[in-house]
Amino acid sequence: MAEARGDDAIAVVAAAQTQVRNDTVDHPFRQDSDFYYLTGFEEPDAILVMTTRERKTTLFVRPSDPKSEIWDGARAGIDGAKANFGADEAFNLAELDANLVKLLQNQHRLYYRIGRNRSLDARVLAAIERGRMRGRSPHHFPSEIVDPGVVLHEQRLFKSEDDLVKMRKAAAITAEAHVRAMAMARPGMNEAEIEGMFLETFRRRGAKRAAYQPIVGSGPNTTVLHYIENGRMMEEGDLLLIDAGAEYEYFASDVTRTFPVSGTFSREQRALYEVVLEAQLESIAACRAGTPIDAVHDRAVEVVTRGLVRLGLLSGEPEKLIAEEKYKPFFMHRSNHWLGMDVHDVGGYFVGAKVRPLEPGMVLTVEPGVYISKNFTNVPPEWRGIGIRIEDDVAITEREPEVLTGAIPKSVDDVERACRG
């Protein structure tokens, strides 16, 4: 990031803060992705300051406190911030205000995200104002404030080989859980049991957390895109849609598989599944360097629409149906997003006014779906209550796309075989 900021620039980046759940209990802490990307530091409330002219990194951290550490565990403290996290200088958080003016002086541009932490906003702006009020002084202070994401999120969009190693590990952990789910799901089992198995697998394999709240929806719940109650009893003939991925060392996996809990697709389930699978495979094949990202989704829309016409669920010319968005009651979401440290990762989808072309180092999801609510009366009853999504994580390379999650069964025969254990 330092090279991109230019001379006479300073960046101030805040760590995440603990969030109170109730009384003396906090929500589980996860570091801010930008802050972790720059520091590897996992404690809350810290402040990172980076300057380009001096190429200096300063961390403001919670001080060592033996009494607090009895309750909450060890802190890095000032010495640890320098010894273990590459800080050139480190101070207690209480010393931030006293040092900010000095750090900000003679900097032309400040990279800082306004609005996320109002208390810190006030302290940073007050430091600039204090510096400017010093009267006749040879020093100047920032006249521009720029969101650091302008630079930082472009960097995060392109994964290094080390990043990809972590994403492959997250994918491998996720794959184990999805394969286990296919083998263990049975009528009479609760969705919650499957969710619990995923979380157990993630932790046992070294992933601290799920990358997002798992979706484990059976029967009619397969048609609810963000169903997270995960509490229904599965029944004979149900499909089970699982959208769940591990986060390994702050890098996410995002996978969806849909399979029959009884082990065999019904005629209608199989027909719709094959449409979605064809759309997904065609979309993955389109994931080539130079292809606009929207073209990947457009390919999925085309294949799904033609499939719905073939099955008699839509009537008309596919091109006209697409132009009039007649497919949207069945396929209402985009089928791609960036993936990385966040499950919906940072990075622009446009360059100027043009759709962004894919480039080596980018990672995206490919996740077409078809959803027919049990209340959707425009189709015959045998099609209602079926929801299918198939999602993989795809890395763009100089040649063929790399499907990071390709080890998870998804052909009809492979899925049914996995369901039989």
C-alpha cells in the first residue's frame, strides 16, 4: 500500500472493536479485514498509522495488563507489537491523541475511512485542526482525506500465491464437511444436526469460524435464499440445500450444494438440477482472463432460461424472455461475487463506466440457481417447493480457471453416490 499512496501521505486504519452482546458477554471478535491484511494483528481497538515519506509503521495498542490478561488472555503490548508485528514504533492507545499531530504534520493526503468509527473520526479531525491552529509554523497538515479502500481494496482483489494457499485450505476443509453432509443426511434428521456437523468439522480442521452464517434448508426452505433458521425436520423426498464455507486464516470459502436426503433425485428434481448444473459448468468455462465479469452471469441466465423453456416452465423465445427478464421469478439473484478475506469481498465491479474484465489473481463465486416456491402457482404442483443452487469458488489464471472447490461432488451420479456414503 505504501508504494501506491505516493509521497507525503499518511494512512490511519482502525482495528475492529468488541461488540457487546448482553451484560458482560461480547459477540465473538473477528478482526477488521483491512486491518488484519496490513498487520496480522488480532487484538481489538488498535490503530495503525503508516507514512510514506518515512516508510514508517506505528501501532497504537492496548497496554499489557496482568489483571485483565487473567480474564481475557495475553496481549501483545508495545513490545509485542514491535517484535512480532513489524511496527517501527508502538505506543499505548492512550497516547494516540498526543502523537497524532506529530504524525500528521507535513502530510499532504490522509487515507482514512470516515463514518465507521465516529469517536475516532472526531479525534483524527481534531488533531488536524490542532495542527492547523499553530499559527506561524513551517508545517502543513493534510488537505485531502481519501478512503483507503481506493488503494487497499484493489490490492486485496488480486490474491497472492500465499492467499491462494489459504483459500485452497479453506476449500479443502469445506469440501470435507459437504461430503460428510451428503453421507449423513437422512429423513427424520434435523437441519440443525447438519449445521452442527459443519461447525464441528471447521473447528476440528483448523478453521476458527464459518465464513458466514450457514444456510441449511430442506424441502420448501430450499427456495428461501438466505434461510438461516436451520431447524426443520427433513422428510422423505426432500432436497437439502447447504450454503456453507469455512474461513481459514481470514480467507473465506463459499460453497453451495443441493442433494436429495433420501439419496435419489425425483424426476422433477433431477431435471431442474441438470439445468442448474449445466448453467454452472458453462459459467465456469467462461471464467477466463479478459472476460467481463457480467458475461459469466449472462451465460448462466441464458442456459437457465433455455432449460426452463425446455421443461415447459417458461414459454416463448429465450432471447425475448431474457430481454424481458421473465426468468427472474425463478432465478432472481446475481451468480457471481468476489471472494477473499470477506465472503462478499472488496473490489470494484466496474473500471470507470465499463464492466470489469477478469484478471489472473481474482477469485469469484459461480452460483446459479433455480427456485420455485411452494406458493408459485404459475407452474404445475409437482415443480413447487424445489430450490437448487450449485456454487463453487473459482480462481482466474493465465489459462484454465482453477475451481478451488472442485473436489465436492456435483454431477447427478456423483451426488447420489455420495449420498449413499
